[in-house]
Amino acid sequence: MHKIFIEPGKIWNSLGSDKKICIDGDRAHHLLHVLRVKPGDVLTVCDGANNDYSCVVVDVSRGCAVIWLQINESSLCNNEPQTRVTLYQALPKGDKMDLIIQKNVELGIHAITPVVTDHTEPKFIKRDRITRYRRISEAAAAQSMRGIIPVVNEVLSFGEAIIESSGYNCFMAAYENERNITIAKRLDESPNPKNIGIMIGPEGGFSDREALLFAPYTVTLSKRILRTETAGFAALMQIFIHLGDM
């Protein structure tokens, strides 16, 4: 069964009338020409606020890319973790950020914030890619049957990310020179680790200046050195498994 996210207003308006939803634009084009949906197919529609609606396709117009759905029933989506984890990801080289967003969304991340660090290469600081990143997040959320679309925030400087660290119940920074303090230890020291931030560095690692700034938050992820595109996955899994929220 396919899942799509649409604006809550379209659903709310439909609930009070004939319980039909009209889907058009890029979403309809994807459903019609990529997923090949047809009348009689069943879809799950989500409003991005953990509310799912089981719908059946009642009419399609391929030429105009319009689909009409009939709402059959509604239910709460129970696929969201109770723990909200925000990934602060140093911008990597090439298109690695695409993979980082896709897989972390599938695994249950709540939000992702791209970060510019001392070792981030200037040519990969592309703020105009945020719209693309958000589309990747939406597609991954639909594929993994999420109840929300994890937000991809605007790019922050390292200093701005450190300032935001005070807003979390538990904030951590994965650092290759940390050998003793694990994610589990940091979580156990936190009185209520339900709102967590985790920072991952770039390919060249954090600078000495940055390491001094996040010294109170450092954790080790592994005995081995992980690539930047792997580290976020490893951190997220360790958090969820330790908290029993997988």
C-alpha cells in the first residue's frame, strides 16, 4: 500500500462534505506516472500530524494529473518514536546529504539541521538545496510509513548550532577522540532524554576550536572511525535501542 502526505486543509475540508480528496500537481503526477495507481487502488493519506486516512481511488485524469480519493476510515499513525532526535549534520561532500536525510528519516529522525563547520568545504555549502532536501525527507517518510515529515531546517553555522544545544534535554557531539563516554552513558545521565540533539562532523572531522566548544557533550560511537554519512545512522540506532524506542 502506498502512502502520501497532503496538506491538512484538504483533508479537513473533505471530512465535512462528501469525504472526497482531490490530489493534483507533482503528487498526482508521481502517483499516476510512477506508481501507476488506478481506480480501485487503496492509498493511505497522512496529514503530517500522525493522522492516517485509508482512501480508495475513485477517479483519475492522467492528462491533467488529477486524482480523486474517497476517504473510508481514519486512524492514528503509531509509527513515530516517542523520542525526538534532531540531527545536526555537518555538510558533507557531493550528494551524500541526500543519503543521510533519506536513511535517517526512514529510521525515525525528528528533524535534521545542516551545519557549516571549520572543515566544511565552501563549494558544498548550497543553501538553495533545502527545498530538494525537504522533498527527499517527504519521500522517505512516505516510504517508511511515518506519521510526520521530518523537518529539514535551514543551514546553521557551528556557533549557531552550539547555541541551540541548550534547548535539548540531552545534547551530544560524536567525536573521534572521545574514547570513554558512550551514548548510553550520556542518556543515563539525562533525567528525561526525550528531546535529543546529536551533532556529526564533516569528512575532515571537527577542528580543535570546535572540539573545545562542544567538550561537555562528546560521545564515542564506535571503536572504529565512521564516515560522516554512517555516523548519524549509528548514533540514532544507539539512542533508540538504548531507550527501547526502536
